[in-house]
Amino acid sequence: MTREEVERGLAAAGAAPDARFPLFEAALNCALHEDGGRELESARALAEEAQTHLQRRLRTERPEDALCEALGGDLSLRGDLMTPEDYANCDLIAVCRRRLGLSITLGLLYLEAGRRCGLKVAGVDFPGHFLLRIETDEGPMALDPFEGGRVVLPSELTQRALSTGLTPSVADQLNLLMAPVSDRQVLIRLQNQIFARAMRAGAFERAERSGLRRGLLDPKDHRPWLDVAAARESQGRLSGALEALARAQALGGVGAGAISGERLRRRLN
């Protein structure tokens, strides 16, 4: 599959309403967009294996325990403590092969398996660290995919929130901190992480690709195109940067796009 074909698939996912956003398949396509030529069947097979283990455990275990034991225990999915900056941790295909990754990338497998088994699981845009929210008979609980899917108690959630710099009055509002986000926003958060890492490392072409994926996945948002412009400018591709800024302005990012565009035009002249 060519990169252009993958981009058409991402655009189709972006056009889907939130309720039908194809999270797992879109995440696989994001990985393929970054590094084409790989097969997807092993990743899909791991999702099926996760479903099988989870179904078996749900017969005798509570949902939160079953999800933790099936994916964190049976499949040994864990956060990468040794090489956390490795780009493979942001790539769902690579994560399925290595069974190591970021919390958010691992969380994609938890979400896919849980929903296939009828569990109510969603991503949580928790500050500084992606978490999962699972609905149980005792109420919503937080799970940390980076730590094998273990339950994170409310007191620890507050401490984690405080450690990110939030004030105590905000850190105590777990109903807000644990609010579920859409699947689209889960995948966009992952692309944001890739963009930030790539810009820090000077990998501007990778940063551009992640910004482009965000633009395809959320076609009404102008901000991805500002990032595409920044990545292209860092490569010295000023005309391409202006094109991206024009896209941003057309989507409503008038102020930032106009200021940046004027600066780029001065560099071109």
C-alpha cells in the first residue's frame, strides 16, 4: 500500500462521525503511513488473541481485573522503561510485535479488546499520562496500560495530577480529570506526542508526517496545518510551509496563519 493510499484511508476515518471512528484500524494506518511495506495481520492477530484471553477471564473475574490480567498478564503488554524515547513505542504495529510501548499505544489494544467483549472502556486525557476509564458496578475506575493495566486508586490519581503542577483544588476534581475523550482525540494525542518528539530530535520530516496525519484525522481543525508549516519551514521548504499555512487559514486559523505567512514570505523574497 502506498503512502497516498494510506492517506486516503486516514481521510476516510477523519470524515467518519465520532461514534463510528475506526480507532484501531486508523492507528494501524498511522503506523503504516510512517513506515510502509509492513503487514498488518500480526497486529490484528494480537487483538484477536487479546479478545480470546479477555473473554475467558470475564467468565470468572471482574471486568477491571480481567482486562488487566488478559493483556498485562497473559499477553505481557508493558510500558517501555528502558528506551521510552524509541519511536517504536509510538507505532502500533511495532508495539504489537515488541509488546512494549507508551501508555497510549498500549491503550489502543486495551480499548479494542475490551470493546470487542462488550466492556465500556474509554481513553482519558489525563495530564501527563494517558489512562483508561472502565465502567464497573462500583463506578468508573482508572487503569494504567503502562503498568500492565493495573487499577489506579483515586488517591494516586490526585497525587499524579498534583505532580503535573495542577493546584489541589483542580487535582481533587477526579470527575473532570477522568472524563472520557473521543477515540479521535486518543489518536490525535498520540500523533501530538510523535510531533513533539520529532521536533525535539530535529526529525522534521517525521514531524511533518505526524502533523499531516492529524490534519486528515480531524479535518476541521486548523492547528495540525500550523504544525505541518513549522516542520516544513524547519526543513527549508518555505513554499510548502506557506501552502500549509493557507490550509490553516482556510479552516479558521486566520491570526496565527497570517502572522507566520508574512514572516515566511519575507524569507522567500
